[in-house]
Amino acid sequence: MSHVETDTKNPARHNPHLHERIIAELKTLTPGRILDIPAGPGYMLKDLQGTGFTGIAADIDTRLHVLEGVEYAAVDMSDTFPFPDDSFDYVVSIEGIEHIQNHFTFLAEVRRVLKPGGRLILTTPNIGTMTSRWKFLLSGFHSMERGPFPLDTPNIFFEHINPISFSQIFFACERNGLHVEKLMTSHYRKGSRWLYGLFYPLIRWSTRRSCFPKKADPKVHEENRRLYEWLMSKENLTGGHTILMAQAE
């Protein structure tokens, strides 16, 4: 993501298709209190008004806190959240985790502020998609990266400084008491679908060898079985964005 000046009077709505996808998913669940982080101007909570959902739009950039009727909080995703334990039924994080330095710190705070049984809905660009893998093979850059980051970028957190694969998210969530229960995507990439058809048998063989090594303990095999199925899914191999839902223990 390149740095651009922000219009604080009429802030842009970034990723509206993801907002629509997440709102549709939330409407299938029981209404509750949401922490949206990073929320930008808070358009998602604005759109949810009148549906039974309430919550806080959290973002480090307070210049974006301009919408009427939205409750805001200044929150750094990389630091302790200014909320008590068990404060929210849902945490929504749209296109944020790839911009921070430490996934574990963030997800630990997500788990802390979620009520037991509460849910995290998180999205991030999918670096596991076939086109991203092909680009990385040829250039060393994932599909979310056009090339090297500018060394003089005014704010490194505007860049995708820490792209994260589904297997890494899965591990970080599970280690923090957030049990992944659903994997979705925003759309399916045409180029990835073509590569999927061409390379699927090889990808399946290689992924299976990684997840189920011959000398591993049977318990490890069983733990990796759920991850393996998601790694081999069309959502992971051809989807544009990773969208996952995890439940707090």
C-alpha cells in the first residue's frame, strides 16, 4: 500500500466489497458488540446501525473519526487495547494484520477483549493463492507487493510489511485461544484457477508430505488434518483475500 494523503472531511471507503462480505456474514450471527480494528472512518459500524449490532470503531489515526453516530477509540493494533477483558462479542479486522510488526501481540489482545465464545472475523490479502506463489517463484515478491518498499516511505505501516499466510494465521490464532472454524474468500482469481487446474496434484502431494511426515507422532497428524484441508481448499489456493472466522475458547 502506498502512502497517500487522507481527506479527513470526506475519507475514502477502502475495501467496500470486503465490508459487504463481512456485514453479510455478521447478519447470519446473533447481534452483539463489535470492536472494528483498524476501522478507518468506521463505515462498517455505520452501515450496521439499526441491525442490532453496536460497537467501537478503533483506529490509530484519529483524523478519520468524523462520522456522526459512530463511537470511536484511538487504538494502536501493536499495543495493549484500552478495553477491559471480555468486552466484545465480535472483533472484526479488515486488512490490518499485514501492516503490523507482531501478529501474536495483536491476536493475544483480540482474545483478551473477546468474551468466551466470541468470534474474530479477520481478512488479509491471500499470499497462498496460486498467482501469488507463481509471482514469488519468479520474482521473490508476493502478489500484494509490486516490488521493494521505498526506503523513504513516510510511514512503514502504510506498507504490507508483514504478509501472512493462512498456515501462519492458523498457528497464531490457535496458540492464542482463537479456534479457527471457517475459511472464506472475497472472490476467486481467474489466473489462480488456471494454475490450480495445472498444478493441483503436485501441490497436494507436497502439502501432504509437509503436514503428515512419516515419522511424526499420530497426534501431530491429527492436529494437522484440519489445517491440511483448508490449505488445499479453493479458498486458499485461488481466493483473492483470506477471510477467516475464529471462536474464542
